[in-house]
Amino acid sequence: MPDRGTPATLGSTTLNASVLGDDRTIAAIATASGRGALAIVRASGPGVQALAAALLTPVPVRARRATHAVLRDADGTVIDDVVATLFFGPHSFTGEDVLEIGTHGGAVVPAAVLSAAIRAGAREAEPGEFTRRAVLNGKLDLLQAEAIGDVIDARSSAALRLARRQLDGGLSERVVQLRAQVLALEALLAYDIDFPEEDDGPVPRARIMEKAEQTLGALEMLLSTGAHGALVHAGALVVLAGAPNVGKSSLFNALLGEARAIVTEIPGTTRDAIEAVLDLPGWPLRLVDTAGMRDTNDPVEQMGIDVAARYLGRASIVLACVDSAASASAVAVLRAHTNASVITVRTKGDLVPNQYEFDADVVVSAQSGLGLTALLEMIEARLATEHGLVTTDAPVLTRARHRVAVDEACRELEAFLRTWRDEGMPASVAATHVRSAADALSELIGAVYVDDVLDVVFRSFCVGK
Ligand SMILES: Nc1nc2c(ncn2[C@@H]2O[C@H](COP(=O)(O)OP(=O)(O)O)[C@@H](O)[C@H]2O)c(=O)[nH]1
Ligand SMILES: [Mg+2]
């Protein structure tokens, strides 16, 4: 396994070619590319102090002190005025010596600073490599490392709260507790394996069964948070649908409070689906504006309609928009395309009601703003009824990886219980299932480092994180 467990030499490096040449010292631009006032280039590894000495005048020597310095390339060319901060391992993000260099932003300076660091002996970091080192050095567990990715990728305040909670270790604690229960069960079984001759071993079978059932129940409870976690993570899919020209795109824009979709008087303009995240206090919404559902010979428009049908299949809520008797017939078509909860929305509520009467759940106007708040409240109420309230206090599974691991632990405990009830089976056979359940949970928090697991977790990270 690469990089594991050699932070011992930290803090004692000197300017020395072998350390500078050590590919264990990594560097990357940590900030997003593009125009900006400042950027951060950071480095981590045993050669960091030598790197600081090679690049910076004056050389920062004390940890956690911002040092204003001039950064020069190997040939003495001044690249930038910077503010550099050293952290000595293990008291750093990665657990190794770390150097953070605050440079001017933009396209050229951060790249030139990174090149200078590489010329001075650092190696360019892989995506997620800083966080990976933090995990390998025991600064974070895998769930917390994923939470860092989630904090960065959060598209709503609810998703951010969930990620923050996971970063603080809430989910890790719960998984560690559950794993401890599984291990305690394994310990009870060990007695039984040691005393196979006794009719009823030192620990009664019924007591072991009870423990296993309790643990299984707790794991199932955690597993049941998975759907909720995925929904908060991605946002509940709310699809605007209905006949062409009923005002879907206008409503989409009015709800977002900004002009994102093309609004036009020609029926059939929204030919693909347009998506935006609406950051409501209760539930984050993925609001999708679709093409109108109607028969058409235009192949491009038909594609848009197919996209709409696909979204309808995955929606949490469909807003069936209606502005006339003719468009009301589309509601039945929509219901046929979806299992989602349908809210019927009478649009263009500002127009003088003509003879047309439609008993909609809510009347809105994109133009006057009538009913928009009521509609959002109705969406939140429906989501709360169907998926509960967004709770970020209790630990929640947020990723498929989590659900797979906890599901596996559940299935192993079920298999254990089946084997255990069948009294002819020796305890040692049943115990293998308990071991597998513990392994699944260990892998989830990264208590055992499986390279494949690390690869999956860090693949999606940005360079410099
Ligand atoms: N008076 C009024 N007209 C609206 C309202 N919403 C949309 N419209 C008009 O209805 C037409 C179609 O709107 P659009 O949003 O493109 O409909 P879509 O095809 O369902 O996306 C446009 O002429 C809009 O200006 C509204 O709330 N009040
Ligand atoms: Mg439209």
C-alpha cells in the first residue's frame, strides 16, 4: 500500500536533494481555476520544509504563522509576492508537513508557482490525494473524507448541513457503535465455539439470537435513512409538465426568481429539459422545466417530449400545469406517465377567468406572483408527507456505497440468524456471517484500507483536495 504510515520523520527535514526528490511530497493548486483575487497552492509531505526553503524569502520556519514572502523560481526569477503558512505534521490537514501558499489568482500565477514547486522536487498531486493522505494518516475516516467532497459539491443548504454533520463524525460514530455491537456478538459466539459440547453453552442461544436481532434492527433503521439521504443530496425532483404554452417555462422562471428558461409564445420551444436547484429551507428541489406533452411530427420536439417522459418516471412531484379546458386533458396523460405525487396547477391566474373552470390544487400567475408561495408550501408539505422532514440531526446514509455496505451487513446478520436457528449448525459456521457483517462496516468507515475502496471514494475529488 503506498504512502501508509511514515509520518514519523516529519519536522526534521533539511535542504537535501534526496528529500527534495522524494515523490512523497505532493503539490497542487487548491483553488478553482479562473479569474480571482487570490489562489492557494499547497504542498504536503516530508520535503515541505525544504520546499519552503527553496522557494521562499524569507523562509517561514514557525508553524501556523502567515509569512509574507517573495517566491522565486530555481533561476531566481521572482514569480509572486505570497503569504505562506507552514503546518507541521501531525497537526495538519494531511497529518504530514503542509505548506499553503496564498498567491495572486488568475490563469498564470498559481500555475507558475506550482511549476516552481515541481521543479524544486514536489510531485503534482492526484485528485483527492491530500484527503487520501489525511485518511491514511488517521486524521479523517472514509465517511468524513466523502463528506469533504459533499461539502464542496453541495448544491443546497440542506445538503451542506448533511455533509457538515457527516464531516463532524455523526455517521462515523453510529457505524462504529453498530460495528461494536456486531463485534460483541462475535465475542459471545466465541464462547460457544470454545464450549461446543455443552447443551446450552455458557451464553444461552436465545440471548445471542436476541442480540443479533437487536443489531439487525438498528442496522435496518440506518439503512432506511438511505432513500432520504439520496434525496437531500440530489434534491427532490419536481417536474413542470403539461401541454405546450400553458406557462411552464414562465412558472419555472418565476419560481427561480431569475430568467433561466427561454420563454416564448411559439408552442414547443422548450425542447430539452432545463434544470435548476431551488434551495428551499425544508427540502432542496431539483426543478425541471420540460417540453409540453403532445403529439408532434417534429423530431427535435419529439426528443424533448421523450426527455420529459423520462423525467416524469423519476419525479418526486409533478406540477401538472393547466390554463384551459383543452390543456386539462393533458393531466390524465401525465398521471399515466408517472407514479409521482401530482399537484394540479392552474396557470395565468392573473387573466380574467373566462368561462373555463378547473378545480386545480393551486392557482398561480408567473406574471403577478399570485400563488407562488402557496405552491412552494404545497410542494414542501407533499415531500414532508412522503419522505418525512429533512432531519440532519440523526445520522443519514448519503451514498450508494453506504447503502451497499449496510445492506450487506444486514444480509449477513440475517444469514447468521437463519443458520443459528438451525441448531444442527456449528457455531463456527454461523460466526462467519457475523465476521462478514463486521467487515462490511469496517470497510464503510475505512477501518480496513482496501485500495479499491479508496480509489472509488477519491476518484471524484478535485486536484488539490
Ligand atoms: N398573462 C399571463 N401570461 C402568461 C403567464 N405565464 C405564461 N404566460 C404566457 O403564456 C405563453 C407561454 O408561456 P411559456 O412559459 O413559454 O409556456 P410553456 O410552453 O408551457 O413553457 C407566453 O406568451 C407567456 O407570456 C402568466 O402567469 N400570465
Ligand atoms: Mg416552455
